[in-house]
Amino acid sequence: MEKINHFIDLTRAKKPIGFMLLFWPCLWGLTIGFDFSEDIRIFFKYAFLFFCGSVLMRSAGCIINDIVDKDIDAKVDRTKIRPIASGKISVKLGLAYSVILCLVAFCVLLQFNFFTIVLALCSMPLAFSYPFMKRFTYWPQLFLGITFNYGIFLGWTSVNENLNFAPLILYIGAIFWTLGYDTVYGFQDINDDEIIGVKSTSIKFKKNAKLFLSFCYSVFTLSLLILGNYMNLNYLFFSFLIIPTLHFIIMQINKFDKSNGTVCLSIFKSNNLLGFLIFINLLLGKL
């Protein structure tokens, strides 16, 4: 049981926000690409596969992140109890877990068409190089956005086997969404990060954090409006976007307090609901 608990802690299985933030872009891409006049069971099948893939790959990514950051994590109050940083799980065992998770995820990936499989495999260097970014640039959150939202393309190609401007528009906007919420997340550790010497957008924009956050979410909202116009989505999409979704985004910005780690974590987690709202937006626009 102790080993199982360490594995659960290592993969963040008790913190679903991580794999949900990876899953929503996949579901968004699937939603804008799917023809709802076809068998709806296909939509649910692919949605389930993307959910499984998100859980598996996020878990593997957490392990690699903890291995790379084990020395840094040991110096940060919030992360020093992580299994690898605290020595409860060895690096060798962590790598073995990661390989197993990736192999199971590959089995899930094989359920998709060839184009989607190739496209997904091309994203692997992004996924496993992200942990190193905060050592070299103040923009690791941007790199995370490029990586985490790649699923938009996979969702689209799973039912289309081609690419066009629609998933690209959504992808660019979603990068800024991630850039925003992960900057908020970074303020939890900003004091420790500055002492250790790692970089982040939280540190880079700490004097103008709310302005930067407003910019990121504005670009995200604008991309949704452009997408709706490009795809000729119905009036329900625009109505829902303006009323509950945009209101929720504004509420996040107003609530933001960079000096309060508890508030920052709460705002970060609330992006799970925002991801769901965007899904409903896109679904209503397609029906």
C-alpha cells in the first residue's frame, strides 16, 4: 500500500486538474472537427480514448518532470515532499514507471488513424523537453502552452485526417490560455524560484501580472471569436461565449492576487471549469 501511495503521489492521480487541462484541448479539437450528423457513438469513443491518453501521458510527464527537477523540488517548500525529491522513489524506478505509462498510452494511440498517430509521435520531444525550459528562459509557460494544447490538432485529425485553419486558430488562442493560467500557478512558488534561480513568466511579469493575465485571456477570447466566424458557428456559440464564458474569465482576472498563493491555486484549478465552458460553447455552435 505504501508503494501504491507513492505511485499515486508521483503521478498526481489525486490532482486531476493536470490531466483535465490536457484533455480539454483534445476534446475541443474533436468537437470542432466532428460532423454531428454522423454516429454520435464515434464522438464518445474518441473522447474516451483522448481522456485515457491524457491521464497516461500527464502521469508520465509528471514523473519525467520530477526526475529532472528533483534537486530543485527539494529546495521548494511545496514540492520537497514529492516522492523522487524526498527519496521515497528512486530515479530508476520512476523511469520504469514512465516507460510503462508511455507504452500503455501508445496502445491507446494505435486506436486512431495513421495521420493522428504520426502527429502525436511528433509531439513527444515537446512533452519531454518542457521540464528543462525554466532553466534557460523566462517563458517556460509558453512552451507548456505549445505542448499542452497540441491535442487540438489530434482531436481534429482523429475525424478528418487533414488540417486546416480552424484547429490552428484555436491552438494559437489556447496557447495564451495556458500562458495565463500557468503564470497564475507560478506565483505560488515565486519566492523560492527567485532564490533558486529558475525562470518563469510569473517572475518576468510580477510587476504587471494582472495586465499580462488580461492580455493572455483577451487573445484567447479573440481567437474564439475568430474561430466562430471562420467556421460559421451559430448564434448560440456567440451568446454563450459573451455571457457565462467571458464573465467567468473576467471574474478570474478580478479575483487574482499575486501575493496570495491560495487564491492563485484556486484560480488555476478553476480553469478546469473554463475548459468545460469552452467545450459547451463549441458544442452549441456546432449543433
